[in-house]
Amino acid sequence: MVFDRKKWQKEYRENNKEKIKEYYKTEKGKMEQKIGSWKFQGLVCENIEEYEYIYNRWLSSERCEEPKCNKEYTKKNKKSMDHCHLNGLFRNILCNSCNMKKRTKENSSGITNIYKMGKGWCYQINIKGQKHNKYSKDLEWLKNYKKEYENKYLYNI
């Protein structure tokens, strides 16, 4: 009989809902959730230490790191992890309004992301409303592919 990992994970989640809920209330669980959401949004780091560094910087940040803004974070204007949507690299911890301004400028040419997917990476680009995906286990190869692809299709349109 072949081991079905997805089935096992589903059963585990169903049988351990309270245990999982309690785990995500711990500091480690909160960190895993936040980093997971950043990965889903397209943040790309080479190793877990980089993600943890960004998380700790995010936790300790009290003011927007945009020099023109420098406002304290509020319930309305929360802190955000700012990253480049063209290459997935971390830039700063910004207030939500500054982050949205940067994102709007960046996405005018096309939305792109590189994110972790299973044991590999996925490069996703949105051109004229259509999504295109490329998968690889080699992050450097994928970054080079991304650069060539965008130069050919985004910047020469």
C-alpha cells in the first residue's frame, strides 16, 4: 500500500483541531503563520533564518520605515512587509498606505511572484489577465528565467 500524505494530513487536521489551534497561539505558531502568509504573497528568501530575521524586524518595528512617512502604526494603518513583486525580495517594513502606493506603481507593468511550492519554486506572472506559471527546484535558474521572460514579454510590449 502506498502512503498517501495528503490523506494523512487531512485526517491529522480533523483529529487534532484543538491541538493545532493551541499551537498557532504560541509564538512559534504565530511566526509560522505570518511567514506562511508572506510566502504566499510572494516573499522569497534563501533560508529560514532570513524569514525569521524579517519576522523579528516586523515584530520590533514601531514606525513606518519610509523616510517621507515615518508614522506610527495604528489600527487603521497597520505595518506591512514590503517586498518587490518583480523578484520577491524583502525591502522594508512599511505602513499599509505606503506599501499600497509602492505596489500600485510596481504592478502597472504586470503582476509577478516567485513563491515556495512544495519542494520547489513557482514563478507566476499575470499578463493581460492571463496567469502563466513556471516551476523549478532551482531558485537561481528560475530567477534567470524570470528576468529573461519579463524582458521579452513585459518590457518590450
